[in-house]
Amino acid sequence: MKALLLLAAAFVAVPAAAQTIAITGGTVAIGDGSAPIPGGTVVIRDGRIVAAGRGVAVPAGAQTVDATGKWVTPGIVAGIGSLGLVDAGGVGESNDGGARTSPFNAALDVSTALNPNGVIIGNERAGGVTRAIVTSDASTSIFGGQGAIIDLGADPDPVTKPRAFQYVELGESGADHAGGSRPAAYAMLFDAFAQAADYRRNPAAFDGRGRDALLKRADAEALLPVLDGRMPLVVHVERASDIRQVLTLPRRYPSLKLVLAGAGEGWMVAQEIAAARVPVMASAIADLPASFEQLAATESNVGRMTRAGITVGVLFDGSGGEHGLTQFAGNLVAIGKVPGATGLDWGQALATITSKPAQVMGLDAEIGSLRPGRRADVVLWSGDPLELSSAAEAVWIDGRSQPMNSRQRRLRDRYLTPGETALPKAYSR
């Protein structure tokens, strides 16, 4: 009897099987930087995009969704943050966003800690986020560990790609983690790479067992795909001079595949970043000197780097709930209307939260747009998604319809009409 109950629960937890779906009549945004298409159709089959645009035929027998007066876009790709790792940031037991006393660093694998039932996951899914680039913070070292690409579907397996990149802190944060200076951070980085090379040459002789060892055997092994260029190295730096220093790393390690995160002063060295063909995940609207390494921060940063030919995606900082990333992208459009400022057009702005993050992580052939063959991560919006007055009305991930409830929405509905019966028992008069 117990086995039958478990089997029934499993069927309840898994969304309905993928099928052929045609979303018709809406304003369709492909997500690749192009302008939105009025009166378009999106066809999904077996969890993949078949076609999207105007004049697309509806297959016989397809389930149809009328999107007249609404907008259809690819799902938002949130990067780079802690979605799925943190339930309550101030409660250590629910926070896997950093390993503050662990002897391991580069070997940390966030895919082992993801919680698809987390409250924040439900909030972001209801707001149109379908995939996320996830990492933990650097804590006892400059290395934060191996990040992952996840989906936000209501199912027990959120991992799209485990061990997708290695995260490292340089600049001010790296200096702090390494002992107090930028040279110390680079010494730690170079020593870690040297130890990884030693481990490759003779694993049996590698001595990383002591608790005081800077690099454990598992850490050394985790850095080998970075040195080989099989795993991107995501480097958080903000200051222009720090960015220049990071761009010199391939001279010493020719196979490195670099990604810059932050790059608050990236506009100052945009031509150099573009020449190095290094993609960037940047804050969309950071415009204050929040630290000494961000003295030249400007809201035109993303626009100027994009204009220089750099692939730029927008960072997810965990704020804003259901409207965070769409608000950031909308602001990038608005900035372009300010005299003397540099923003993006609508299609470019949407791309910074859909196809560009996917491209930065080398997954643009799989996610981030409505191009044929991509995973069918699709959002139906009540209106222009870059306007705060619009809301996600339906979400599909891998072609499967997703629940649109969240803890925030349930609380809203509970207290929408105040009354004695709606108050918790603890609230008495």
C-alpha cells in the first residue's frame, strides 16, 4: 500500500507530458535582439520550439492558446546568482550560498544543494524566469566553486548543466579573501593553477590532505577543465585596471575561457574586452560609487559595452521578486532616451535577460530564445514584459505548463480582503 501511495505522489509531482502547442495571435519577441513581431505564432512540439513568427502554420491537432492582445517571449535567464541555494539569507541552515568554514573551494559543486521547492524559485518562476545561472560565493578562498545552469520547473530535477563554470573573485573581494591585497589574490590563483598542473602530472604524489593545504586533491581536479578550456572561468572584477589584468591571463594560460562578472567600469576598457572576445555579465543599472572599485559606475555601462561589440547579459542580484530582471531591461531602454546616455533598443534589452546570458555560458543553441530547436521555455505576458504594469500569465518550461502560484501570491490573496477570519491566530484584539 505504501509503495502505491509513493507512486501516486510521484505522478502528481511531475507536470503533464510535453505535447504540440500553438500560441497564436500575440506579439512575439524571439529574444535574439530583433524587434517584436505583432500577430505572431509560436509552435512547440515535444518540448522544443518548432517555429516562431508571423505566418507560422498551426499543426493539426495542436493545443491552441489564444494570445491576442498579449506578448510571447522566451523565458528569462537569470544570471549569475544564488537561485535554488538560499531560502532565507539570514538563516545559515537554509543558506548554501557559501561555505564559510569548509577546507574545500574550487571543488564545491552547487548542483548537489539545489532546492527546486524553494520559495524564491516559485516567486521567480511566476515572474517569467525559466532558467538560472547559479553559483555560491567565495568564502575561504578566491574560488567559489563549480556553478550550474538550472531550470525553475515544478519538478524534482532542476539541473540543466552541472559543473558549468568555475567562479573566482579577484578585485577588492579577491584581495580580501587572499589576505588583503590584489597581488595576494593573483599569487593564490597562480599557485592553485600550478598545483592543479602538478596533480595532473602525478596524482599519486599530490599532497593536499592536510587541513592547512591551500588546495585539496578535489580542488586541483576541479581546476583541470578550467586550464583545458573545457569549463569557463567566471571572474568577478569591477575596476577597469582589474579587468585589464584579467584579460592578460590567457597569455599565461592560453586555453582559458574567460567570462567577466560585474565589470562596473567595463565601459572604460570596452574596446579591449571586445578585442579579447570575452563576454560579460554586468549589473544593469549600477550608477553609484558603491566601492572604490566602482568609482566610474554608470547606467550607460551595458549600452556602451554592447555598442563596442561585447556580448553582455544582465546580472541577477536577487532583488525585485517577480519584476527584477524585466525592470532592469526596461531601464536599459529608458536610459537610451536620456540625453548623453547610452542605452539599448527594446530587442537588445530583452536579449540581455534571455539569449545573451545563454550565449555567455555557451548554451545559446539550447536556451534563451524562440529560435527553432531551442528548449521550449516560453512566457505569455499580459502586455509588454519590460513594463512594470505587465505580468506573466502563463509559463512553459521544456514545453510543460508550469504552476503560477507562489508564496507571495498566496499571502497576497489571503490578506487581500482583511477580516477577523483571515488573520492568523497569533493576531488577536
